[in-house]
Amino acid sequence: MNFEFHLSAFINAIVYAVLGVVILVVSFALWDKITPYDLWKEIVEKNNTALAIFAGLMALGIAIIVASAVH
């Protein structure tokens, strides 16, 4: 088995992964600020399952967009 380690490819992957996570967190926080209700309070205190599912799917959608843009 021929195993070659490419440092530049590894660094690029780490940079894009960190960049993708930062974009995901910032966009999710922005979405939370734009909405008229407190997302965390609605999900945890009021047990709003529909909102929790929607928030998870929204985060997944943003992650897919970021992943395709970075790829």
C-alpha cells in the first residue's frame, strides 16, 4: 500500500472545515436574531418539537450549501 501524506491538502481541508463551521454558526445565529422569538426558549422551555425539527433541518440545509460551495 502506497501512502503519501500531502501537507498542503491536509491544511486546505482543515481551513475549509473551520471556515464551513464558522459560516454555519454565524448563519444560524443570524437566523436566530432575525426571527421574532427566542429559539432556545421555544425549543427547551416550551418543548416546541416542530421548531426544533425545523431548526435542525435549516442547519442541515446551510451545512449542505456550505459544503457544496467549499467542495
